[in-house]
Amino acid sequence: MIRQLTIVAISGVLIASKLSPSLASSYLRFAQDDSGLIKDALRFCLAILLILEANAALGWIWKQDSSGWRSDHEIAVITGGSKGIGAKLVQELVKRGAKVAVLDIEPLSADVSHDVRQSVSFYKCDVTSKESVRQAAEALRADIGSPTLLFNNAGVGNGNTILESTPESLSRIFNVNLISHWYTVQAFLPEMIAMKKGHIISTASMSAFLGLAGMVDYSCTKVALVAFHEGLVQELKHRYHCPQIKSTVAYPNWTRTDMTAPISKQIRKSGSSIVEPEEVARAMINHIVAGKSGHLVLGPKLAQYVRVFPSWLQEAIRDRLANVVTAVVPTNGS
């Protein structure tokens, strides 16, 4: 029995430490409390290993974009591009020679250099309004041409619990984080189909894998983006017969933005780390330049498999992060 518990403990530590080093002690405690966890843990470890091996071996085959990347031919549209991850996407794309258009209700952040500003076309746009998106799309097409890259990056959060949520706050977060994707895709996808070239990138979140206290509405919008991405890929292939157009959904971990600033101490206390927006933007652009699509996890890789974890381990992970979102989060996010 001691030997078996040791095996479970070691395998559990390896798995949990991939998610967060602080989870290792929790795993050991749970494993020792119930010997019935042994078989479940071993089956789980084997399943994860098989999934990871299969993903590594096969993932590159269907994720390749045969059209390739040519910076002088790329025209990128970025919603929520005035600050946070969006502003860093702008800077990275300009640095690589692409034409860039920003759709936002706020002007470009003061952190954006003068040289970058000179290379960016800005359009004041409320992405929750289909008419506002349509007008911005017409203007930017006339100014710089038809986009080949669409970054659906605009996002908001509020830190409300379920009981604190109001119809207005729910409408706001779902319209910005989710419904706006319909408006932008409807505005730009038809020309991508005509060109048989394009890439649509959605900024989701690691919260798509974990429903946490204080961010239920936010997590729901990010989970929905997974379905949006998967359905979009299917429609491109089977309804529009245009598999050349790619779709990526990115899952950043806690990122240093205005949204996470009020809860940065809680994030660190939970054992999680905070990444810089430059790192997230660079990883997203590298993914596209490399001709990849699909799911881009920018955090602990095992987090995407959390739904197949044993129930007790899922709950242990959520409990560890339960008190992170305890402060009011600014309304403007990504």
C-alpha cells in the first residue's frame, strides 16, 4: 500500500505541478486520504500521457496553413487594440511589417510609440454595435484594403458574483466578449472567402477551462468562444468550402493588464504567475507566422485537459483559485 500511494503521490505531483506548484501539496493530501483514488489517478495519468503524445504527433498535420505568411501582404484588424494585449499585438504586427487597423472605443494607449502610431489606422468603433462595425469595416477597406487577419481581442470583466450581476452588466460582458465576434466575422469573412485567404484569431482565456467565483459571467463568455471557434472551422470547411481560412482561439493565463491589476496579489498568493502582455502577443503572432491554427494555450498546458481530471482534483484546483477574484475589476480588459 505504501508503494502504491508513493506512485500515486509522485504522479500526482508531476501533474499538479504542471498546473501550479502550489497544487502539489493539495494533491498529496487528497491522495493519502482515500486509497480508492489510486486506480483513478493512474488511469488519469495514462490517459493524459496518451493524449499529449497523440497531440504532439498529429497536431502539426492539420494546423498548417498552406497559404503561408507574407508580411507585406498582411492586413490585420484588431478589436480592443488600444491597450493591454491588443496594443502589444499592434506593436508586434507593425514591427513585422503588416498593415494594422485598430477598432476601439478608446484612443491608442500612451504606451504606443509615435512610430507605431504613424503605421496604424485607428477607427473609433463600438464592437457591440453591428452598424458601428459595418461603418468601420467600410472605412478601413477604403483606406488600407481587405483584411487578411482578424483579431477578435476586445474584452471586459467586472468581478461580479452571480447574485451581484445585473441585466446591464451581463448584457455588456456578453456583447463585448462574445456577440461582437459575430459582427466582425460577418463584416470581414466574406472577402476572406473570396480571396481564399485569412486567419481569424479569438482571445479567450484560461478561465474557459475553470469556472471560478467572481468571474462566472466572464468564464461563460470564454467557454462560448471555444464553441464559436469550433463551429466556425466547421462552417468554413463544409458550408463555404474554404478550408484555406484558418481559425485560432488563444487562451492566455493571468496577464498583466488593467483587468488583473486589482487582483495581482491574490493571483500570486494562489501560486499562479502573471505574464506580460508582450509575451502573449508575441506567442500569438509567432503561432500565425508559423502557419498554425487551432487551440493556442498560453499557460499550463495540462489546464486544457482539466475536464478529464478526477472530480476531486478538479475541485481542488478550483478551490485553490477561489479567492483570486475578490476585487472590483475595471470594465475594460483585453
